[in-house]
Amino acid sequence: MIIRNIRILGGEPADIRVQDGIIAEIGPALQGDDEVVDGGGAIALPGLVDLHTHLREPGREDAETVRTGTQSAARGGYTAVHAMANTSPVADTAGVVEQVWRLGRESAHCDVQPVGAVTVGLDGRQLAELGAMADSAARVRVFSDDGKCVSDAVLMRRALEYVKAFDGVIAQHAQEPRLTEGAQMNEGVISGRLGLTGWPAVAEEAIIARDCLLAAHVGSRLHVCHVSTAGSVEILRWAKSHGWNVTAEVTPHHLLLTDDLVEESPAGAYNPIYKVNPPLRTRADVAALRAALADGTIDVVATDHAPHPVEDKETEWSAAAMGMIGLETALSVVQEAMVETGLLDWAAVADRMSTAPARIGRLSGHGRPLEVGAPANLTLYDPAPRTEVDPSAFASKSRNTPYTGMTLPGRVVATFLRGRPTVLEGKLV
């Protein structure tokens, strides 16, 4: 196959020849009898990698399945996703992570790398089978109780020590549970005005500070999930200045949306579509997160794609589930928040959304530069159009997106997984 008329990382026009799943040649006006795909001048990026995806299978197939989730990922330009462990049953054994891994191989729309639970049943009391999951066919290297914090400092230390043996990483959901009992949204003026229990920034920041110190003490790898506050950014910056092995992610929605939407959204106050964990924060927090992503303090954009069925979101605020879907809008939101504002160029977007997450997750076949000899995992993206978000067109089974009716830039034109198109002309193949 020859992919014609593309701009690698937004550079000069070029063609790519793909053979046996590998980039065989790059240059202008390549010749041959190969099948031709016209890129139409689109930007070529390494296939995107998500460190934080909820696929819900097994157990909540009414919200998402591995097949629909990976189709959604491909539509968003992703060639690999890390499937979080809070399924039912929990992915805390070799058997469950291997089940998810095999379902991913069968789906064929992107690679699925399971994330193993840190503790049995996510209950924070006993370490899960970390070694068995690492040695399984799934080769798990990322472990997280996401949705719950590993709040016990002794247990967190033991987990960090354990994963050192196989170069694993603990991805922490930073939320001090005692400080967030009954919390509904960001603690501040708006929560007070709406009468909703506040979710203080310190609940996140205290856990991040503790865990950075623990990771440094035992010499292990720590990854911080969905950072949401300016104070968290400063703690991470301090930890990195000491050379500690700490990485962090930010979600697209925390780069664009703020807590005032809970009070003044297009649909009115108390719209549960904006209920998410961690909560939407202030404009000052958003500015700090953008700056941190730009300067590398935050390493990765991760979607925290959290699908829910209609009945779990379209209810009163206090009863509604927390979470938003994000795979199919992530690149557009990053363009809006980071590229259009001049904070990132396309090479930096490729680093934050492909190279860095593949490195942290130890996915050797992904996140590689688009060069001869590399696996042909790539995304073609047209940044020019602006379109209104219509969730009815999504591949995901769920529709809980906060961007409905919002106009966002860009469109994924095509996605290739090891040279095989999974999306062409914006449609699943």
C-alpha cells in the first residue's frame, strides 16, 4: 500500500509505502503497483495510545464492550488502549486479564493492553496477583485500582516495591477517601451556591505528594492518573526536579471544561453529564494543566473514556454515575485546547498522545516515529474542518459526552494498525 499526500507531523507533503505491516519507504511521489490511499494532505501522526480506557467488559456490556470500545478508539485515531481493571469480575487475576487481552485480539480494531488491579477486588486490603498478571499472556505492566485510591500507605509501598521486579508501574487514582465522602463537584464558590458537597483539591494533592515520596523511597515507577489541580502540577514539578521516576496524565475534558458548567451549562444547572471523577475544576486549574502539559510536567493526555448507559447518567445529580466518554473527541479537544492556543505543535501532540503513553505502558510496537522500519501504526488527521459533535454517530455504545452540540476542530481521516486500515474516510473498515 502507498499512502499518498500526507504531512508527517504537519511537515512537507510525502508518501509512505507500507509492506508487511512495516513502513518500507518514505518520500515524494513514490511509484509502484501498490494499492493507493489518498491522504488528501492530512497530518500523519503515530497511532495514538491511550493509557486510561474503560471498556467495561466483562460485566457491564450494556455500557461498552471490547469490540465497541476499540471501534470507538479506532475512530478517534487510536491503535492501542490500556483497559482499566474495574470490570466485573475485577481484572485482579491472570485469568481475567487474559480474557480481556484475547477479546482485544479478536476485535482487531486496535490493540488492547489490560491494566491489572493493584488490590483484590479493588478493596484496598490485599495485593492482587501482580506477578501472575505480569507473567500471563497479557504481559501486564500497568496496575491501577482506578475508580478507587490505594489509600493505605503501607499497601501502596508494597505495591511499588513488588512491581520493580518486572519493570511495572502503579497508576494511582489520587483521591483521599476521607476528604471526599459524599463529594459531588469541585469545592468552591459554585459548590456552595448549588448546595453540593465539595471535592477539595487537597484530596488529590495529598495523595500525590505521599506517593511521590514513596516512589522515591523505594526507587519504583509511579504514574498519576487524571491530574486535575494546579497544586498537583506543582507537586509533580517538584518531584520531577528531584529526578524521581514519576509520570502523570491529564484528560481532554480537564484541559477544556470548568466547574461553572455545573451551574451554567446549555442544558441548565445540575446536568449530570458534567459529573466526573476527579471533578471539573476552575479556570485557573485548567490554565495550569495546559501549561504543565506544554512544558512536560504532565507527560500524557489520557482519555479516561468512561461509558455509562443512559439510565445511569440521565437522572438526578446525586444519583448519577461519574464519567464521560472521550475516545472519539480526544484529538479534537487537544487541538482546541493546546494546538489552536499555540501551546503544542503536532510533534508535541504525537509525543503526549502516542510516544509517551507507549513508553510508560511498555508497548514496544506503538508510539514509534514514522520512519522506515517502524510498525505502520499511524493516524491521518485533518485539522481544518469544524463540526458539531453528534454522539449518535459515535461507535461507542454510550452517549455520555459533554461535547454534544459543541463545535470542535479536526477529523480523523484514517487509522492504520500495522498497515491495515481500521478507519478510512472517517468510517470503520
